[in-house]
Amino acid sequence: MKAVHFGAGNIGRGFVAEFLHISGYEVVFCDVMDSIIDQLQASKSYKVIQVGAEGNSESVITNYRAINSKTHEADVIKEITTADLVTCSVGPNILKFIAPVIAKGVDARPNDATPIAVIACENAIGATDTLAEHIKHPKCTPEHRLDDHHERARYANSAIDRIVPAQDPNAGLDVKLEKFYEWVVDMSPFHDHAPPAIKGVKWVDDLIPYIERKLFTVNTGHAAAAYHGYYHKKTTVYDALQDPIIMDEVRKALAETSTLIVGKHGIEEQEQKEYVNKIITRIGNPHLEDAVERVGRAPLRKLSRKERFIGPAAELAEEGKPFDALLDAAEMAFRFQNVEGDEESAELAKIMSSHSPEEVVEKVCGLTTSDKLFPHVVEVVKKVQADA
């Protein structure tokens, strides 16, 4: 079995490749970063270190190859034509750049083989659908080739959940991550044949409850702790959660998202309560040494319409339910400006200084005046701008 994986960063090497490796796949890494491809080509193995409160464990990853997809596109296309699986962890904004080469590989596959499974492992809702849209766009796949495209490829959305902290700069290819993981994949695209054999994957018929529970609990909680922590000059998420005021803010935000999750998806209240407690323990793991600046980076994306604060707050507002703590966390995200090493925080600062509050909310949050949440976020922006 062979899997082609785009994105040889920490998630790719540490999370996705580990499960592909233990499932018996040869992994072909594709990336445009010369340095990481060179390292992978020069090394026969690397370590994945799982960090937990009860101690650490290690696994060794072997049976992989690496291709520079910038300079050796033809080789990548050839690998896709004979692979069983394509996965990626490149970031939601990069999907459009990897789509053309995947499209060429898929198009060159024979129709009588088992369709290749394509699974995007990104921190975004419907990432595989987004990738599929790019692949099936006329720029990438001719229209006359779409009728039987499903015979060559199947696209399955997935939800991944694993915290990968900042790495030791001297670690080389080795990756440190938390022991807890969840990888849930939509089974419905494989209705006429077995889904790919991947150990550790939970196959489900309806992915949305899992995606929203994860996004609005793990991501909301993690980012809320980071943004409140940054404002209060804490160093790591662990440090932030030692502060009773910040812990209270995080718990209040997750109580609000829990109201939404329980009501919308029929998840038992007690089950969600236990999930929240588990998540707070996870994000507060002292062994992860997760810097608040790292967790808070990319505030523009995290303040967008379907993301961790505005997404659930907008739905709660429409239902007439409380969303105050989510707004407090969003306020802290709006204050995350000009942070060293984070381009989006610099862009956020420019937007905040050159636009009216209403324009900011429309541009950054994707809300319109017809949204009940709109005037509330406008007030938050006014407050942050007044303090500038």
C-alpha cells in the first residue's frame, strides 16, 4: 500500500505519517520546502515522541520517500497514479496550490482500479470538499473528464484532533506531540467499496457533529486560553490556565459552546461536560510548553465567520442564547496585534487602524448587518480601537 502525503511539517510527519506507517503504508512526502525534503531524503527514519502526564513514549517512522513537488512535479503525478491514498496537512489556504498536481495524478489513473481516497487533514470544516472543488475546477480537470471522475478518486472529509506544540529547534525531523488523538473520517464516499485501511481512524456516517464538537471545544478553548493569556502576559497556555480569572473565562466560553453542541447535535449534556474537562486537561498539559503566541497566531482566520469564536457566537445569538464569554475571547483576539513572527497579527493591526468598526466586522468576521451578532462585535471592535 502507498500513500502520497502533501505537507512534511509537524502534523504531516508526526500525526498523519505515524498512522499511515503503522497501517503498513509506504509514505511519499511531497513538499516545496527544500530543507525538509533534503533532510527526509538523507534520513531513513525519524522519531515521533508522544507526551503525556503519565510519561512519554516513542515510535520510529521508516518506509518513506520524499519528493520536492516544486521541482519534480512529474514524479509526484506518477506516484499518485499508483497510490491508494492521498492525504495532506498543508493549511487550508494552500489547498488550491496542491490541487493542480493531484488533479493531474488522478486524471492519469485507470478507471478500472480502486478509486484513490483523498483525505485532507486540515484544521478546517469541509477541507476535503474545498480541495475537491479546486481539483474539479476547469483549470485543473477538463469538464469532459468529470463524468467518470468518481471512478478514479473519492473525497472524504475528516476531523483531526491532536495538539502539536512548538518543537525543539535542534530536533531535526523528530516530532513531539500529545498522546491524545482523534481522527474521524466520513465513510459515505466509500459506499461501494471498503474505505482505506488506516489504523486509528474512526469512520462515521455523519462527520459534522464531530467537527463542530472539536472545533468549538478544543480550538475555542485553546485559542481563548492563548488570547487571554497573551493579554495578561502569560508565557504558555499552561501558565495561562493557572490563573483563576483566565480559567474562568475559558470555562465560560466552553459552557456557551456546549449549549450549542448539545442542542444542535443531540450529544448528551454529561458526555459534553466530560469532554470539556478532558480538553481543559489536555490544553493545560505542562509537558507541551505551548507558547501563547504560537497558539494565537493567525488571528484573522480565527476571527472569521465559521471559526471558533464567531461561528458558535453567531448561532447562539440567532437562538437568543448567551454568547458573552465568546465575545470576550474574540475581544482578546482583536487585541492580538503586531505579534513578532505572525503576519496576520500585523495585518489585523492595519485593518483595525484604517477601517470603521462596522467595516472591520464585515471584513474580518464575515458578519453582515442582518446577523444578530453584528452590533455586539461592532461594540467589541470600538472598545479595542479606543484603547489603541
